[in-house]
Amino acid sequence: MAEKKDSIRIGVIGTGRIGYVHAKNLVQRVQGVEVVCVADPYVDRATEWLDELGITERYTDPAKVLNHDKVDAVYICSSTDTHADFLVDAAKAGKHIFCEKPIDLDVEKVKNALEVAKKAGVTLQIGFNRRFDHNFAAVKQAILDKKVGDLHMIKVTSRDPEPPPAEYVKVSGGIFLDMMIHDLDMVRFLSGSEVKAVSAAGAVLVDPAIGEAGDIDTAVVTLWLENGAIAVIDISRKAVYGYDQRVEVFGSAGMARTENDLPATIEITGIEGSRKEKPLWFFLERYNESFLVESEAFVKALREGTTPPVVGVDGLEPMYLAMAAKKSLEEKRVVEISEVR
Amino acid sequence: MAEKKDSIRIGVIGTGRIGYVHAKNLVQRVQGVEVVCVADPYVDRATEWLDELGITERYTDPAKVLNHDKVDAVYICSSTDTHADFLVDAAKAGKHIFCEKPIDLDVEKVKNALEVAKKAGVTLQIGFNRRFDHNFAAVKQAILDKKVGDLHMIKVTSRDPEPPPAEYVKVSGGIFLDMMIHDLDMVRFLSGSEVKAVSAAGAVLVDPAIGEAGDIDTAVVTLWLENGAIAVIDISRKAVYGYDQRVEVFGSAGMARTENDLPATIEITGIEGSRKEKPLWFFLERYNESFLVESEAFVKALREGTTPPVVGVDGLEPMYLAMAAKKSLEEKRVVEISEVR
Amino acid sequence: MAEKKDSIRIGVIGTGRIGYVHAKNLVQRVQGVEVVCVADPYVDRATEWLDELGITERYTDPAKVLNHDKVDAVYICSSTDTHADFLVDAAKAGKHIFCEKPIDLDVEKVKNALEVAKKAGVTLQIGFNRRFDHNFAAVKQAILDKKVGDLHMIKVTSRDPEPPPAEYVKVSGGIFLDMMIHDLDMVRFLSGSEVKAVSAAGAVLVDPAIGEAGDIDTAVVTLWLENGAIAVIDISRKAVYGYDQRVEVFGSAGMARTENDLPATIEITGIEGSRKEKPLWFFLERYNESFLVESEAFVKALREGTTPPVVGVDGLEPMYLAMAAKKSLEEKRVVEISEVR
Amino acid sequence: MAEKKDSIRIGVIGTGRIGYVHAKNLVQRVQGVEVVCVADPYVDRATEWLDELGITERYTDPAKVLNHDKVDAVYICSSTDTHADFLVDAAKAGKHIFCEKPIDLDVEKVKNALEVAKKAGVTLQIGFNRRFDHNFAAVKQAILDKKVGDLHMIKVTSRDPEPPPAEYVKVSGGIFLDMMIHDLDMVRFLSGSEVKAVSAAGAVLVDPAIGEAGDIDTAVVTLWLENGAIAVIDISRKAVYGYDQRVEVFGSAGMARTENDLPATIEITGIEGSRKEKPLWFFLERYNESFLVESEAFVKALREGTTPPVVGVDGLEPMYLAMAAKKSLEEKRVVEISEVR
């Protein structure tokens, strides 16, 4: 593919599932960008889709991308434990950065990486894609449009269709950092407020192996927000009917809430009642479009030199909330965020 | 109206709003009962509807009803502070008892009254009418039918259309005892389980006067159930769109949830989108039919000599939960129910 | 029960199912009326509910009610073939009349009866109860409130849960007069317009016995309205999922439509998708409240001396439409209403 | 872009709006194809998107594509009046053909073109994309899965968000051929049955200019199907709330129906009731994915040498139905399809 004039030139680090999602959007659907190169230790496993997308410059060494002189911005889509290092390297190389969440499971590493990026003056967007989901964005807009009035309550429901293997659970950082991090971000996004304190309840109800791995699979977390509102998040590692992703916000002027996206609107009515379809199965189906909108927002920020909609601190703050939730679960009390900061 | 053979003969104490609701159902819609007499210090204020219902025997002194030799059962529909005393008197007089909730705001008085009733061997049903609501009863049935599988989570939303006056709030016993008591009962009803521990969050967001009266108007309470499930209740003293009464239960086999009842199913679609009606305004509209079903269940228990579906302990247990919630709010920690028992 | 001052005194002719529905509402729920007496050749079959309602004056001879000096108004709830005669007798006796539909299957008898009632100057309301249904009344209100703008299209769906016996079909007057008459009235009610012409399609798809009885069980009728709009009605004698009663109106400003009423709002989501309940089974369940509102409207008209909301001509006009539909089905062409008038 | 091995090579004739839709899908999303070249008299107007898609071989003369030796199949996306000629030329050149609907407004030209394609033995698919819409395909599947039982009734609602200019209306072939053709195809698709007879009603209610152009803008058509079922289609040139595309099928085992697709599932509840969003605005938004599925089906048929899901006769039969509808409107009677064949 010929080089496009004025294109923002992107290098993608990590050619796994999420790397593919981003690369495909960048090549086919995002205007004004081109994917110059990719890197992954196992880049040969991605040959088929790299061919399909016409991406010919391929490396096993990420440094080749991070220091590529034709690359304006990098997408960090590698495994979580490498995010922070690549973020630092990219910032030092003066590249703009789109970084998948979480930046790291260790808060000090995250703080350091954000500091480096800040000093380097590069643009950094964190991959909280759900903010760009059509349903949640509509709720945010309803709040901005004063349809809900003063916020009193935020409710987030988040259930996965199936639990991860216990092996994964062991290194995941725990349900709050690994899974609820998205929902904690959602509360910050919808409320536009920081959180003061957290209280958590949890149980092992889905899979005993998760408990043996030292984690829980079902949790309810209550959050006291700086703006006075209360938020409550309920999550489960397994809903047999598929990915359950809903929010409800309530305030002085009313309520806004979302339903799950369904594959089709069909309703079949028979002697057993009326049946509608199950929700879309998992995040690739449900949030497919949000990844596109997310990248479009990143590219727009780069092009216009503006602050992107999800910045570095958005990658850090939910970690404190997750840490406070964990502490609350252990100590059976309300934990102030200041205690874990 | 001529005395019906084999009718269960009922005396109603309290001819205010809820007394009227019960008397009307008993006279017009419940099979096999008759209302023999009523008593209320202000019984003359009820002349119109007593005439309408053909109830001619009217007293200002409750003792006349409690000791009436033609009365088999009494409905205690008077002000809350009189419930426990009338319950005791009725039990001693050997009358079966339907008692509106709460039995009292003081747990010791409640325990004593239940003890007396137990010793007297009379049948006692407590007025948790929401258990008989078509929507919530359908959820209970879905659980019994194994549609939800093992229960993992129960969520109850309960919002009033408008807050009570601050004067009322002062003597109400607080939002947990006064308002959330129904929702606490709902959790026990749906789960069929007792509660181990409680954690509460609360705020004054609706009306500062409620805060000045020493109460809150917005709350989220998390409950650890004996059966392992987690429940969460969110309530508000004011939803501008009307009475918001919903539940959701989630478990290993799926989810069951209810929507509010609407006055009509109409949907109007125009340039602003599609509009449906607001929920029914308040409890008399929404729970109108539940009061009938509740009385039918009481009468059935009397006739068949069986245990009624809501017994004395159902009036006591939610009080402990409310007390634990209050304590949790004050002490910012998880409170075991055993601490307040 | 003591006679109420200023009550409108009613006599009910016909103590079958619909007579019971009306009598019960009149005794228990309609303000300012009393049921003085009833008549039916088989009045002894109604002893139980007459006792229950405290109606003691009972006759086998309708003339006793029609000429009763304490009766202000009669409810004609007897078999269809007697409606017109009783209507004439009641009018001549100076009684106001609520008459169940249809007035008669013979249009000349209907015209004559209406003429007599008109000359007698009595108030006459025809029992098209669906106009008083909460859903359809809401659609009418939406039209009056200009939510739909100029009417372009009206769609009525009407499906019974089970077909009548073929024996009944033979004497029913046919599907258009027997079943669609309500939907034809609905078109006139919602549009506020008369109909110019009709085209019909029909088939025997539910039960061959209906075909052998000379009728059809499935039909679609298109109507050209005087106001320019087009209406289309589809009906079936059998929907396995229960009574299906919906309307949709469409116009220059938007659309209003209704869904069926369900027993509860519960939705159960599992591996098979999400399931809601079936519609209420049949007309007694679905239209229960509409019979009350209908009687309240009749009583209000009597009390205020105003024209009732469903007058004599409303009993006649749908008959012409039904007759035109039948003719259209036979002649496979559009039939002007003027052809059958 | 390098030539892919084993790719099916496609030439696109017509680079207007629908040509772009197909080319984009073929380049980016359909597996195993490549777009070799395009032709359009105004191909220079498409430079931007042709660049974007990397399509470099561009002609003003369609013959260059039709006779291109590297082209296996052509997409005919030019103006309607050229479809039949290009179809004939492509068939004679031995190219497989995807042809947008309608093939022509003149039935003789269509018959001739289909004859030529048949003799040439090439694969031909007609662009009735709605068959591939997720909602309608789900209804078809429900029918195949016996969820509806024996079909009794099919109802199709089709309303455009805004009427075309009167100038277009004059050359459009009329509302039945131009707009309802899709809905007539939908009836054939869902029923799997041909149509015996048609009856039509119509009016000018949206725009008098459409009436002056000799057409109508609002119509209801009833169809008698060979399989005994009855279908009814209602269409309007203008729904202020956007594109309204719904179907309902009813039969011996139940009903299946679809709702419109909405931009988001958000529901906002306030003092005015609950509001959901308007449907997606028009066909490019609503049917976007259906164009992809349609092309995938065509490519699959080519690759497997099977009959495509929409064949030549599917382009012809709805024309007869549209012609019969027009005749019925004029003659105010039921018209047998055999009369216009």
C-alpha cells in the first residue's frame, strides 16, 4: 500500500488478539493513519492477518518499532507485564502512545511510567475502550445534557460469560485489578468524580479453583464519590447467558440505563411466553465498535494536539480503587482511598 | 348484609388508609370472610367508606373489637406505636392476627409480642405485602423452578416518588427501619436465607431537612447471606418519575428480573425518540392487588390451619438487619447480625 | 344493603358471564349506583354471586325489570337475539339503556331499535368496552394530543386464544360481525372518522370445521377512511400464546402503538435467551378494568345528562363495515359502504 | 496490494454510493476476493475512496470491465436503466454476476436478461440485501425451526425517513416497483411461497407533489399466497422518526417479530416518562452489515459452485406483484398474478 500523505504513522507492538483488533481498525477504518510496522516475539503466528491487512514490515524485536524513524505513535498491545517498560521506552523515543490497560499491576511502576511520559511531553491514551461504547457514551451524554440532574447513584453490572483458568487467575492481580478495573473506570467516567472511599463484599460462587488460587469470582463494591454520589458495582466471572454489561445512573432529574446489545431484535412468542436473544457473547463482539471509536479519538487528539479523552491518570486511579477494594474485603471495613495512595 | 355461614369473622382496628384497603378487599373480594366490626379513635372520619362497604358496627375503643365474641381474627392497621400492644391483647383474647408492619420500632417490644402470640397459639401474619406482588412472586417462583440455579446475587431497587416530611422522618425510626425494611424482607423472601452480615453506605442527597432530622435519604446496603449469596439494596426517598420497585436475581443458571408496572403499554415514537409511560405513582397503585392476595393467603391459612406465608419472625429479622445497617453506617465497617441480636 | 340516596338505580337483564361482570362492578366499584334487581330465565344459576353481591330482587321475567318503577336504567346483558327487543321495550318504558354489543345481527332490527330509543329520548350506550381499555384509550389520547399528527394509517391486530365451537360459528353471523366488529369499532374510535370502502381477504387456516360451517377463521381487512387515512385489521380465531390485542397508529408526526398486557414484568435470562410471560389469556382478564371504566362513563353521562361516549350509531356503523367486508370477500373487489347501507 | 492466490477477481461497474458500499466490503471484509477494476462514466468522482481502498485500475467504459480477462465476476451497481444491458453483456462474456435490484423497470427486458444469463450458465445473484439483515434472517430461521408452525400471516412494515424528490418519483416506476419491491421480496423470502393474488390500497398523504407526479406515497397491499397464508405490507414514504423496518409472522405455533435497530439501548426515565432512541436513520445505517453478508453469500456460491440464495427469478417475481398491485389500485379489485404475467 502506498504511503499516504499526512498520515499519522503507527507501529503496533504485540500481534495477539487485541493487537489484531487495533491493527485492523487502523488499516481499514480509521482515516488518516497508516500502520508502518509491527513487532512481537511470535510475529510469525500473525502472518495470515498481517498479509490480509498488507502490513509487510514485521519484527520480533519491539525496539525496532519503538525506535523506528517513520513511526509517529505506538500501540502497546503486548502482554501486561511489558506495558510499563514499553511505555517508558516509547516516551523516551518521543513516540506518542496508545497503551492497553492495565499499564501494570504494580502501582509504582505505573506511576513511574506516567512520570516519564509526562516529562517526555508525548501524548498518551489508555485503552479503556468501554468509554467509547455506544451505550455507555449515550449515558455519559445524558448526564452532560442534565437528563439525570444531580447524580445520586451509579450502578454498574459486569458479568463475564465464563471464568478464566485458575492459572490465569493466579497471575491476574485479582478480580478487582483484573476485571473490575473497567467498571471502576466506568464510575469515574460517568460521574466525572474521584472516589473517596470503598467497601467490598466478595465470594467464591462460580468456581472453587478460583478460590484455591486465592481470588474471588463474585463481588459487590460500594464507592463513596467526591461529588457526594454513591456507586455500586456488581461483578461475576460467569453468566451462563453471556456477557452482561449494563449501567444505571440515578439523580435528581431521573434515571438513565442501558440494556445489553443483542444479536437481533427478534421476539418469538409461543406457548412458553416470549423469547428474545441472549446478549452478544463476549467483549470482542460487544465492544467491537468501541475499539474503533477509541482509536479515532486517539488519532484526533494527535492530529489536533489536544488532550486525549483517557489520559495517564485514568490508568492509575482505578488501581487505587481496586487496591482499596481488596483491602476492604480483607479488613471488613470501609477503606479510604488515601490509605492506599 | 346477612351473616354468611362458615365465614371467618374479622374485626379491623384502624380505619385510616391501610385499614380501608384491607376492609374493602375483605368485604368485596376475599371469599369466605366478613368484616364484623371496626375500631378507631377517629372512626367517624371513615363514615363514608364504612357506609359504602356496609360495615355498621363501629367503635372508638379497640378493646371492643379485640374482645368481640363474634370476631375470629383481627387486622391491626392502627398507628405503628400501637401495633405491639394490640397484638398482645389480641393474642391473649385468642384472636388470630394480621398485623401491619412494623410490629414496633423497638425490638424488645416486638420479641415480647411475638412470644405472647406464640404462647397463645394464635395464627399471626405480618403485613409484608410485597411478597404477594405479581412481579416479585414471579421471581420467587422462577427461583423455586430452578430457573436461576444456585443464587449468587440479589439486587433490590426501591425508590419512593417523594420524601416524607421531616417531622415524620424524626419519628420514623430512620430510613432502614422505616423504608428499607420492605427490601430487607424481600431479600429474605427471595433467598429463603437469613443474613450474616451487613455493610451500609448512605447520604443526604434529596432533602437537607432529612439530614437535619438526623436521617439519610439515599442508601446502599450490602448483605452477606447464610447461603453464600450476596445481596445489595439501593433506595432513595425520591425518584421524580415515580415509585421505582425492581428486583434482579442472578445465579448459576441465569437471571430473573422485573420492571416497574406502567399505567399502559403505549409507546409513542416521534422525532425525539420513543416514549413509554412513567411507573405507577406510589404503593397504593402499584401494590393494590398484592394487598388482596396477602389477605387471601391469611384467610387460607386460617381456614386450613396452616402456617401463614409471613410469620412473626419475618417481622423481627429485618429489624436486626436494619439495626445492623445503621450501625455499619455509623462505624464504617461490616456488622455481623449477631452483634445486634 | 340500605338504599343509597341519589343513587342511580339499575336493573340487569341477563345473569350470565357478562351480566356478572357488570353487576359486580356496579355493586362494588362504581360510585353512586345501586343494582335494584336482575332478571334471567335461568336466574337460579346465578344464586351464588347474587348472594355474594347482596342482590335480592331476582326475576325470571325480564319485563319485571324493564317495567320496574324503581329502575332508572337497565343493562341488557342477555343473549344477542334478545338485545333489540329488550332495547325497544326499555326505551318505551323510559329507561336509560346500556346494551351489550351487538344490538342484533340483523341491521334492520338494529335501525328500528335505535329509532325507538331516539324517539323515547332515553340515554343509550353500546358496550364497546375496548374503547375504555387503558392501552387503547392512551392511544386515542395521544392522537388527541397531536402526538401522531395527521393520521395516515391505523393497524389493529386481534387474535383470540382459541376458536369457538363450529356450532357457535354457524349462528354467529360470521367472523366479521361476530369478532371483527370490535376492531371495526376501534378504527372508528381511534380515527374519529367514518369509513368509505372496504376490501377483505380471508382464509380457513385454524380449524376446517369453521370452514365447513361456512365461515373463515383468519382475515385481513383494509379500510379507506373518510379522513383519507387507510386502516388495516388482521384477525385470527386462534393464537396459541393467548389473546393478542394491539393497535398501531401512524401519521405525519409519528407513531403510537401498544403491546399486550402481561401477568408480570418478569424477564428470565438463561442459556436459551430471555423469556417474558404470555399475554393475559382472554377478554375477561385483559379487559376486566375496561368494563368498570365503561360503566363509570355510562353513569357519568346519566348523572350529567350528557351524551355517552358510545352511542347508538356506534352499534350500527360497524355492522355496515362487517357486511361490506363480507361482500368484498365474496366478490373479490373493493366495496363501498354506500352499497350495503 | 499483491494479487492473492485463488482469489475470486471482481470488477465493479458503477462507483456511486452502492458501488462504494460493495467495493469497500469486498476489499476489506470479504475473504478470498479482490477487486481488480472498476468502471463508471464519472469514475473520477470516486478518486478518494478508490485510493483509500487501493483500487488502481479504473475505467470510464464499462466494457473494459465486462470483458476484462482477469475478472471472474462483476458487480452491477450502475443506474437502474443500465442493469439489464450490462447483465446481458456480462453473461455473454461468461462473467458471474451480482446485480443490484431492480434488474429493470420493464419486465420484458428483465425476462430477456435472465434468459441470456441462464443460457450462458453463469451464476447470478440479485441484490435483495434485506434477506441478509440480522433481524429478518432470524425470523426466517425461526420459521425454518418450526417456531411459528404453519404460516398464517406475514406482516411487513416499511417506512422511509423522507420522500424522494418528485422528479425522481416520475421516473421511479411507482411506489410498488421502486419501494415496495423489497417488501414483496421479503414476503416471498419469509414464506418460501409464491403469490396468487394481490389487493392494494393507496393514498397521497405525505407530499402532494408525489400525487402530481402520478404516484402515491402511502400504501397497504394484501397478498394471497400459494401456501394459503395471507400477507399484508404497509409502506409510507415518510416516517419523521426515521427508517421503520419491521416484520411479523404468525402461525399455528406462535409469532415472531422484529423491532427496529436503535443506535443505543439507553432508556432515560424522567417526569415525562421513559425515552428510547429513534431507529437508525436510513438504509445505509440499518442495512450496512446486510450488504457484507450478501456479498459473502455470493462469493460462497461462486467458490462452491452452488446456487446463490437470491437468483434471477427473485428479481422478476416481485415485479409481477408490484404490477398486480398497481392494477389492483386502479381497478379496485383483487388481481390474480396470472393476469399480469
